[in-house]
Amino acid sequence: MAESKLSHTYRMENHKKIITKSFFLICLLLCSATYAFDERSDGWLPINSENGTLVLNVKINGHPANILLDTGASIHTLSSSIAEKTGIKGNSARAITLIGVNGKVKAPLSAPFDIVADGQKFTLRDIPIIEGNSSYGMILGRDFFEQSVVQIDYPNNRIRFLSPEIVNFDSNIDVRYEYGGGLLVEAYIAGEKAWMLLDTGSNTLALLKRKFIFKNDLDQYVLEGITHEVSGIAESAQFNVIKVEEFRLGTYDFDSFLALYNQDYKNSFDEKKKYLFSRIPEESSIQDGILGYDILRNFVVTIDYKRKKVHLYFPSAS
């Protein structure tokens, strides 16, 4: 495939954007959900990506709701407020234990309920119900994406779910899968290989481990006097911004690339992964960071979790 040269323009006001993740939780017990897909599941669904995340406007048991589609989340969660509003009952006898920054919490599993998006129906059950209000009625994590081949058309704000039995394609980027960590794609930052989590729930600049930054002397590219506030579920921290002139993702080259890291180990990914960014895995992981909306918004992204495949297509480069 011919290489494409992309010109990536960053607006400095984006540096001030704060990630607002309602909760990052780890499921201690195996949380299973069953899905029933409508026969029209190969059709496009409109998504709202104005805030840098993939939000699907749906009806849950007939009530309007917003759902965050998040490949970086290990489990699904349903807010207690939307559960109450839509009449979804939780089974306390089948509660699972979740860990957050404020300790452990028991989350009852939901009874079956229907989600309808643009005429397409999905039936879900056994979803943990989390206390409190959230910007989203529900977060659908990786397990939902693993049920089908997912195609996200960022430029046209749409998504579709295709049957793995009838759709097959070749990856045009190297992919690794880490248990509990999702799909990692290979990127090159200033010539250095980086394995980046493909995260549709991240609405900020790319995020890099402190260890990766200093191992490859990337701190020399820091933008002096510029920081970016990043918020987790309980605290926030000021992250440094680096800018490099060489970034490659698959067959595509970018003219410039911005990423975040923290010089302070106590507030870095490496130390705070359980609190500030729980989706950064343990030290044994090969994951070097997170790749989200700031880069993905250029592409049509096709993901096949079962076959561990990713295809990136930049419409304007063809």
C-alpha cells in the first residue's frame, strides 16, 4: 500500500481540555453479558463525537439515553440513575465486586433490557449497576465490540457492527492483544516503536508512559511552559506536552505529533495506573501509551477483536 503523508493540525485550546472519565473500575469476578443483535446490524448508526468520544444516542427500554462506546474499558457499566429511570432491576444476590479509588463496592447485575439505536435492537443482561449520576447512561466496553466486526467512520460520525462470519479483511497495521488490556497497535514516535492502546473512550492527546519517554529521550521534545490537565476519577494532574515531527501509524505518516506525559513519577501513568488511568496495565505489559480521538478522528477504523485485526483508512489520502 502506498504511504500517505498527513498534515496534523493541533489547536492549542485542545491542550486545556480535561478528560472526564466517570469511573475506571476493575471487575474482580467474570462479568458476562449476552447480546442479541438485530438482523439489520450491518447498517450505519449515527454517533456523536463532538467531545472527542463515541456517543450513541439510543433508547433504553423506550427512554432516551446516551451510551459511551469505549474500547479502552474492560467492562460495561450502567448508571443507577438511568436504571431507575428505565425500570431496570438489579439482582443484589448476583452482585459483583468492583474496585475504585474509594475502595470496594458491590454492584448488582442487571436484568435483561433492550437498547434501540436508529431502529436496531440490542438485548443486554448482567450489566453492573453503578451508583451515582454520569454524563452517560451506560458505558459499553471491549466485550461489546468483541461480538462483531466494528467499523467506525470518524469523519462521517457513524458506526456499524458487521457479522464476523461474512466480513474478513487484512490488517494494515501490526496488532498485539493483551489479556485485560485490549488491542495494541504499533506506532513509531520519533523513530521509536510504541505499542499503543486503541481507545475510543479517550478524548485527549495521546498519552505516554513516563518510562517510555525517558527510555527514548523524548523529553527533549517537551514544550516549555505548556501543560495539560488530566483528570481521573478522584484526582487530576498537570501533564507535560511533547511535540515531535515524526510519527507513523500503520502506513500513514504525520507531519507532527503531540503527546502527554508527567515528569513527576508519583503522578505518572507508571505509578497512578490504578487511580488516574487504570487502563495503563502492569509493568510486565508492552503497552507504552494510549491512542485516542486526537489521532483516530482522521480515519475509518475497522476492528475485528476475535481475529485481532485492525485496518485504518484515511479517506482524503486515497
